[in-house]
Amino acid sequence: MGRPKRIEYAGACYLIVLQGNNRQDLFLSNQDRRQFLGLLKSYKERYALKVYAYSLMGSTVSMLIETPQPNLAVVMQGFNTQYTKYFNGEHNAVGHVFSGRYKAWLVDKETHLAEMTRHVHLCCAREGLKDKPWRYQWSSCAAYVEAEHKEPLVDSDIVLRKFGGGRLKQSVRYLQYIKDRMKSAGGDGLPFVGGVAIGGEAFLSKLSARRDAPSPPRLVPVEAARKIISEVAGRRGMAEEKILGRVQWREVSAVRREAVHRVWKETRMGVSELARLFHRTPSAISQLIRSVEDSSAASIN
């Protein structure tokens, strides 16, 4: 029997665990750790990911990420391949760096997002690396507990807002949230359901419905993108050349933002492909997508 297919959908949140082949270290130097985080930042920009938490240990990495598109397999395959290529080249090694397929559990982000960031940040304590995990250099915990700490890689604000108050009060409360778990003798007690998810039975039921639903027909991305751009241009009364050009006028930028977001949402094109199509940098495309997503979230709230 083959391995079960991963459940992927737009906006899915995953706890991901990577392990070194034969339990060997994934990092032999701080340069390796910096390279790993730099690669994670690159993939975040390329695929407009949200990175809620990470913790780099010796032979294990835990990450909590959200994929705006249903493409976890594509993201992780590319990421693991790139890091393996770097590691083997840097250390004159050959063969596998990671142990088989990465582990991934879907997370109910509506009810368990904060809890899972805490789980990731406590990984170093469970591994005996730090008795004060908020001081561990190679995790994202500092982005949560230090009010002045700014780390572009980590989307901490979404979680911290759940703790109420201003940024300082949020950080203090999150630190206490970490300490409360460390004092507990019961361990994490994570609510795994069905072996594939972290959440409640209602969340598992939704996932089962997604898994059983037929896959949508596959689009030809470039053709679909051109059709969307043409439709947006016609409806907004603007030439396609302006949308795809480099003009920065406000009215053009607004239409371009709409076109970029729709193409990204409806065709599953990656950020790099969109950058080539719209003659922008991948970073600029990611910013356009995020601006629309943030505006949509604000209007809902």
C-alpha cells in the first residue's frame, strides 16, 4: 500500500518536522543554520508563506507554516533539495541529508495556532539544549517574547494579537504562556486526531471531506493568467500593457495588484513565475499579494 496522500488546500497550516538521515546532525556549524534560515526566508517570499515558528536542533527541525496555496509538497520538495545541495557541497558529502519523507500534521489554526507555536518553541527545552528556551538563538521564540525584537521571517503578530493589549503586554503574556507549560508535569498533550491533524473532531471531519472531494481540473497556468489579466483589464478599462508594464501610477498599481492577486489565487503560479509575467521582483510580488490578503482579513474583522 502506498503512502497516504497529503491533504493540501489554500490556507492550510502545518506542523512540519524534518529529521537528519540516520539521526545525523542537520547542522555542523552556525553557517549551516544561517543558510537554512536564509533558504526558508527565500521560500517564504517565493510562495508567500506564513512562518509562525521554527526551532533548529541538532538532528531535528520543527516549523509551523501556512501555505496560501495548496502546494506543500512542491514547497518542501524544493526546499529539501536546495538545502541538501548546499550541505553536501559545503561539507564535501554525498547522499541524503534528510531522513525520508518529512512529517507534517495539519493544524486547526483557529483554535490551536498559539499552542503550536509554544510547542515548537519548547522543542529545544525538550532536547535539553536550553532551560530558558526564549534565549535559544536558533528558534523564533525571541520574536514573541522580546517586544523590540523584529524578525521579518516570523509572522508573530497574528499569534500575539490573541494575547491582547499592546506589543509589550503581548510579549509578557506570551512569555508567561511558555513558562506555564514548562511548569506543567503533563507535557504537551497535543490533541492529535486521526494521526494526521492537531485539532478537534470537527476539524478532522472537515479534512476528511476535503480528502474525499474530487481534485479540481488542472489549469494551464500561463494561459489562465493571460485570460484573467485580459478580464481585469477590460473590466477596469485599462490596457493590458500598462498592467504588465513598469508604470507606477496609483490607478495602474491598484489594477495591477488586483490582477496579481487573482492570478496567484486562481492559477497556483509561484511567486517567481508571477515576477517574470508582471516584470517585478519576487519580493515585490509577495508584497502585492500580502497587501491584498491583509486588506481582506481587515475587512472581515
